[in-house]
Amino acid sequence: MSRPLHRLRLWITTFARFVRRENLHRVLLVLLVLSLLSALALSRLEPATALDDWMWWSVVTLTTVGYGDVAPTSALGRMIGIVLMVSGIGVLSAFTASIASFFIDLKLKSERGMRTPPLDDHIILCEWNDRAQAIYEELRADPATRTTPIALISSAIEARPMDDDDVHFVRGEVGEETLRRASVERAATVILLGDDREQPNARDAKVVLATLTVETLRPEAYTIVELMREENAAHCRRAHADEIVVAQDLSSRLIASAARDHGLTRVLSDLLSGKDGQDLQRIEVAPSLVGRTFFDALRELKMEHDATALALMRGEMIETNPAAGTELRAGDHLIVVTAAGARVSGRSV
């Protein structure tokens, strides 16, 4: 089912539950009975005017519009009009107040993470901190993910931290219940960050447990995991995490590289940022390049897209700077450098 249809079905279901809970169907029935009885009575008292005209008058009177095109002239007819005005306006006010409270309740629950978002093929971002803020900004800087729905799960904040209708906040600890509320069964990518309020070992343990939960509920989702310590990476591999980022290990290697060759961290920062400068992309090898060499792809990408291929991905194997004569196969992917925001031939994945 498409995302708009899924949203519509969920909205209709939610509204139907609200109508039953607030007995709005009874209020509507009262309004209908008042209108019908008034119209029937007036059609008998003032036969010069047809029943459908008096039905029109009843609705106009109830809604306080008062066009004046039809009006009772007899004393008894006017008394019926007074009764309809006094009783109907109260019932109608109760109805409109209930409808308004329904939409306000939806908005408040959405902002405070208490309503299940209707999502499909989306990104789930677990935990909210400075790193999550940076991840969100990078995703929104890239045209490919600028409007991708994001489900944010966190117990550290009370409400959605940004004004973005495509971000749905789910309040709570990362676990089976909150993941289901974030529509994990239909998620494309799940990003599991560490909880900064925990000690390193406890923080990594929560991430490993969350990874197991995600892989159980949605093994098809691409799972990206952040850890503090390298020794815990083996647990995430056994839990079938797709990518593992060890924060301390990565930062240590970057600092060591900068010490050996000054300025390397600025180059990497430029490549990893989607806001400006250059950008890294993973693209599928085009059918026209299958059977040809990596050097052919390198030359064609540079000539046609002003992009540079850095690595070859073949299944789980990644070869950085492969030999020029490496033959490309169907299903291979290339890691390429492009201008920020540019996409290569629509083959990006």
C-alpha cells in the first residue's frame, strides 16, 4: 500500500475510534432529528413552502448562517424556530468543540511522541544528542534525503526538537514497543546511536540489545550502529548489524592521520559533509560498464559527471583504489566523489 493511502486509512481508523469514544454519532443523530422534525412540522404549518426548503432552513438555522431566503411566518412556526435555535446551537457547539479537540489532541500527541506515525520506507534515528542533530542536518542537506520521513526515538527529550513535518517523534526508550510505534516493520534504514547518559559499557550494551531487536523485527532494514569500544563490535556483528562505527577508534585514527599528514581531516570532513564541497556516494555500476574495467569507469565518470571513483563494492567485499584492470560485474557498486548535492545518472542507491 502506498504511503498516502496508508496515512488516510490510519487517519480514518483513528477518527472512527474517536467518534465512538466521544459518542459523536449520537450528537449527529440528535442534530439530524432536530432538523428533520423542524422541517416536517413547518411543512405542515406553512404548506406554501416545500419540505426540502424547510430542511435547508433547518440546516442554515442550526449553523447560524441565516441566509433569510426561507423563514416561518406563523406564530407557531416561529416558536419552532426559537426551539431549534436554542437547542440546536448547544448541540452543534458540542459537536464542533469535540472535532476541534480531536485535531488538537492529534497535534499534541504527535509533538510529544505519543502517536504512532504512519511511515513507510523511512529512516529511524534512535537517541537524540549533538551527533543526532548533525546526522539530521546532513540528511536534510542531501537532495536524496531532504524529504525522507524520519522517525526519531528518544526518552531524553519531551517533544520534537525541530520544526519538520517529515520528522515523527516517538518518546521512550529504544525497544520493541517504541520501534513498532516507529513503524520499524517498514523502515529502510535504522541508525542506532549510544545514549550519552550511560557509561561506555552500559551504553554499548543498550546498542547491542537494540540491534538484536531491530534485526528480529526488520532484518531487511539497513542497520547502522554507533559504539564506544571496539571490543563490543563483535557482538553487533553477531547481531547482523550492517555497519558499525566505533567512535573512539575512528577519532583516534583521524587524529593520527592528521599528525602524519597535516590537513587530511579537513579533506575527510569535506567528503563526508553533504552541505557543501564534495560528497561521497554509492552508485550501482551501469549496464554499459559491466564487463569493462575499473579504469573505464573512472574515465567515464570523470568525463560525463565530473566524478571520481574511489572504491569498488562487491557484495560484502570493499576494495579501495582497485587495480585499473579490475573487471566490473553486474551488481557491483562504486564509491564515488561528486559535487555536494549532485547525483550520478540516477543510479545512486
